[in-house]
Amino acid sequence: MGRKPTISRDRLLTIAEDIVNAEGPQALTIDALAKAAGISKGGVQYSFLSKDELVKALVDRWTAQFDALVVDIESAGPLGFVRSYIAAMRSSQGAIDAKLAGLMIAYMQNPQNRMNTADWYRSILSRMDGSAEARAARTAFLAVEGLVTLRIWGVEDGVDWQSQLDDIEAVLLAEIA
């Protein structure tokens, strides 16, 4: 029987998030995570074979947390989905900043991750076609995504995030009224 792990995979992800939040994405390495967790580098690699796997696990964790805040597009329709997407963006604003940009860039360097992300966007956008309401929802969705991109790159610093989301939602609601 092997030794019982002294730290869980979930705890390692929490420590990795702390490193990114405190020092930025460039500080996240297997070695830095091992030191912060008080375990050996091999102990980290037992849970994450590579930094790429660690970054993917962080992105998967964030995605799952975010997805739990968003209603299913099939059940809510395009308008309900986009309104819940905007609400989820409002509540997760602290997680969307330049510190995460480096991790997202690292994540997207893997062709499979890039393909999975592109497939997700294609799936969402394909369900936002047809009616005027669906097209308005698609435009609002793309506006939110543009705002997120600007925020990640720091272009949007100093602009009130909440008011930008309010404006997007107001234009969406005016368009369908």
C-alpha cells in the first residue's frame, strides 16, 4: 500500500491560484508550487505531470465555477443565456484581469485546448442565429467577450466594469423591446 498523499490536487490548485494572484502567471512553476505547498517537486508532479497540465486544470476549475453561474442555452434560449452570462461576468469580475492573461495564453498554446475553446464558441454562436432576439443576444455576447478581452489586456483599466456590463445589457434589452 502506498503512502497517503499529504496534499490534495484541489489544494494544489488553490495554492496555484494564490501564486498567480500574488505574483502573476509568470511565477507559477512546478517548483514554486512545490515550495508554496511544502512538498517535493515530485509530489506536485504526482498530481500534475507538467506545467501545461497544471494550467489546464486551473482553467478547467475556473470554467466549471463560471459555468455553474450560467444557465444552459438550450433551456433558457439565447436571451436568457446571455443575460445569465452578463450576470456571471458581474460576479466574477475579480478573476478576470491581466494576471490571468498569461495563463490563458499558455493554455491556448496547446492546439487541443484551442480547438476545444473554439468548439465551445461555435456551439454557443450557432444557437444564436435566426430570430431578431437571438441575433441581439449574439451581439451582446460578442460585446461582453470583447470587454473581457480588453480587460485581460489591460486596455480597459480605469473604466467601470459594472457600468460597461450594464450598458451592454441595456442595449440588448432595448433591441428586443
